Amino acid sequence: MRLFLALEPPDSLRKRLGELADLAQAHCGGRRMPDASLHLTLAFLGEVEEERADELFQWVVDMTVPPGEWRLDSWGTFRRPGIVWVGGRSPALEQLHASVWDKLASFGFSDRPGHFVPHITLLRRARRLETQDLSEIDLTWPYRRLSLVRSFTENDGARYETLARSRNH
Ligand code: ATP
Ligand code: MG
């Protein structure tokens, strides 16, 4: 099954991010991520066998994440896939990303990315990758739990299902 580790936004922020996705789509075109799918990917794992997925599940349900607040203050784009995103630099998230990947390496996952740009994808296949005219962003995402998410490939983009969440503090 296709898996990734993510942070899921609180509902109030999800709604706000959805509004930004509407705004961005009006300006840039492309396919808007549904509100229910908005997330921050901490680690993309790709296709994982059943046995290893069980290991990941146990690890995540027993895990606690140092709670933090991610400040979202910028628009960004990834040119080739036509992605428009919002995000912001965060030493705390970089630390979380690093510690998650240390553990994943011990499980045998070797696709650790060279660098990490914390972002939430709002649009895919955007026609215009210009964000300078969009409104300024200053949002805060308080996070305390991490999710193991399964991705199902469907015709009009992936559908996600949360399989497990780390423990609450
Ligand atoms: P689709 O690929 O069908 O357009 P999607 O990208 O939302 O949909 P997945 O490809 O399953 O769904 O990706 C799940 C999450 O992992 C998304 O946040 C995606 O951006 C991220 N992701 C996917 N592939 C990679 C990769 N090779 N490296 C880093 N992150 C990835
Ligand atoms: Mg993809």
C-alpha cells in the first residue's frame, strides 16, 4: 500500500487553507486540493508491504511528537508538477523531519530526501505559477500529533485515509 507520514491541520485552519486554495485557483488555475486532503507531508514512503506497514502502524500509535506551532508566512511553487503551496521555514519541523527519517532509516527506508521544504500543496497542474499578487499570509498551525496516511490513486487525484495517529500529550 502507498503510505506517507503527515501532519493534518486543525479544522479551523483547514477551512482557512481551503479559502486560500480558492483564491490561488482563481489566480493560477489548476486542480485544487479538496479541503479534506490538505496536509503537510513529513515523509513519503511509497509502496510498503503489509508486514512493514504493521511495524509503522505500531511505531506511530506509540509515538509522541514534541508539540509545536508552525508559522505559515509564504506562498511558493514547484515548477515541474505545477504545484502552488503555502508554507514557511521552521527549525522545529526540520528537527521533526530529521528525527522521523532517522527512525525510518532504522526500519530500512532509504529514500531520505536531501532537503525539506515544509509546505501544504493547494494546487496541482497550475497554469500560472505566479503568486506575488496573492494576499499576504500569516497563519499559525498548532500541531501535536503525526499521522500515518494511506493514499489511494483515483482518476481525479489521490484519496487519503488516515490509518494511525501518534499519542496525544
Ligand atoms: P497524485 O500523485 O495522484 O496527484 P498525491 O500526490 O496527492 O496525488 P501521492 O502521490 O500518494 O498523492 O502523495 C502523497 C503525499 O506525498 C503528497 O503530499 C505528495 O506531495 C507526497 N509525495 C508524493 N511523492 C513524493 C516523492 N517522490 N517525494 C516526496 N513527496 C512525495
Ligand atoms: Mg503524487
